[in-house]
Amino acid sequence: MSTNRKTALVVGAQGVIGRNLVDHLAALGDWEVIGLSRRGGQASGPVRHIAVDLLDPDDARAKLGGLKEVTHIFYAAYQDRPSWAELVPPNLAMLVNVVEAVEPAAKNLRHISLMQGYKVYGAHLGPFKTPARETDAGHMPPEFNVDQQMFLEERQKGRAWSWSAIRPSVVGGFALGNPMNLAMVIAIYASMSKELGLPLRFPGKPGAYDSLIEMTDSGLLAKATVWAATDEAAANQAFNINNGDLFRWSEMWPKIARFFDLEVAPQLPMSLAVVMADKEPLWNGMVQRHGLEPTPYRQVSSWGFGNFVFSWDYDMFADGSKARRFGFHEYVETEAMFMRIFRDFRDRRIIP
């Protein structure tokens, strides 16, 4: 066993980002891993889980205040709310509650990693400067990602630990019940289209079909997150992390359709949240007919997130060269990422 063994506290361990980070840390061999989530999880190897309500400071202190062994906090939790302003209080409070519960006990704390995104650049508000860079000026609040980083920057002053802010694009990977899993949205939409004998139509805004976009593979993201948390040169820095290539849905959509043995029909803008709202009986029938895992319909896809991504009728990408300059050189081809994720869904019997 390594004499430099570390203990990671992964906050949001059941999400598409946190789950892959837990798996990556466990595979490295010199980490103990503690996963935090509302529903907990099964212990396996170096990984154990704690179920905790991070919006309750008393529960956070009770469950986390004794974690003296923690050396690294990886924060990837998220609470959804109806509006941007409403996102700030819960998402800031959860981070504050974690740090205030763990930091006093964890005397050997070395690093706190914060998972952010392109919302820092105003990407969710409309057309923004591309490629976005870590040095770009901020935008008008509210924005919880910015508030979280400001909290860490202020908290870190005079302390031995460092922080990093990781900014991925849309993340691709496996997770059920996650509000931001685009690959799952596409896979379920395509599988249902095939079940109904329909071609695969792009459901987003017309301009979104030809705009430039990029994604971030969850495995690549896990590697980058650990790199930034353990390389001293990366301390107290923010990094854009993306696959390294750009694409347009007009090029990617036919390739996705071929994977599912579907024809492509002309685009038809529609709200997935609306047109998929009555499809639970169809889904339940598919589970029975194809012998799929009995996953509740509400957990297999987040149609609202699909609407959000497919509404971007402007370029959506950032400059990832800062991470390369600081020493992280991994990349992933996005087409290969999609196909690998879809095959994984099939192997897990999530889709036919």
C-alpha cells in the first residue's frame, strides 16, 4: 500500500460526474473514497458512502464532523431550482455546510475541488464570447458557480489547503436519475423513436443544428479533476476541461441515428418535456418486451435538460489550452464517446 495514501470526500457521488470520479479514484489504488449523496450507496473496496442532507447544517455536522482522515474534498453536488436566482441559496449553502463541517476536523486537508461549468461565462443566458477563457470578465449575477468560488477563495486565505475550479462543457457518461445527462436523453429519445417506427428528428431550435458545440467525457473529467487537485502547479486555479474537439449536431446527429439503425428526418422543433410527458406506458412496455432493467421512467431521462441544450442556437465552446499549458494533455474524440456510452447503456440493459 502506498505511504502517500489519500482520502477523497466526493460530494454528489451518485451523479454523472461524481460517480465516474469515485470509480476513477478507486482504480488509482492509493485513495480511500467517501461518497456523499442524499441516498447513500453500497460500500465496495476502498469506497464507502454516507447519506446526508447537505441543506441541513446539523445533519452535515453530525455525519461529516468526524471525518478526520479527509485530505481532498471533490465538490460536484447540485440542487435544481426553477429559476437562476433560486439556484443560489441551496447550492451555496451545501458547499458551505460541507466545508464548515469537514475543515475543522480534517487537519490534513490539502485541497478542495469545485465543479463548475460554462455558466460562469454566461453560456446559459445567450450568445457569449467564444472561445470562453478562464480570464474572461464575469457577468451580471445571480450565478451560484461564481458565489461558490468566491466563498472558497475567501475561506482559503491563510490556510494550508488549496482550491481548484473545474469547468466542463456538457458532460457525457452514465448515471440514472441525474438532471443533466444529455447522452441518456438522446439514447431514450432514439430508442422510443425506433419503438414507434419513427425516424430520428432533431428536436431543437433550427439554429442549434449548425452551431458549434463541444462536450466533456466523464472519464476525462475525472482524470482532469484529480490532476488539478494533486499537482501543485495547478493550485488555486480555474480550468476549462473539454474533449478537445468541436462538432455540429448536423454532423453528429446522422451518426447517432446510424447507431440506433434509424433514418434521419428533417428537424422539427419541439419541447421534449411536452411530447415525452405521456410516454411512460410506452417505456414500461419497452422494459417488458426487451428485458430491460426496470428503471422508473422519471429516472431514465431529463427532458428539460435536453430542451435546454438543444436550444443553444449559438456557438458553445471554451478554450481548453490553459489546462494543457499547466500539464494536463488528455483528450477524447466526442463521436467515439457517444458510441461508447450508448454501448454501455445497452450492456447495462438500460436501452434495447
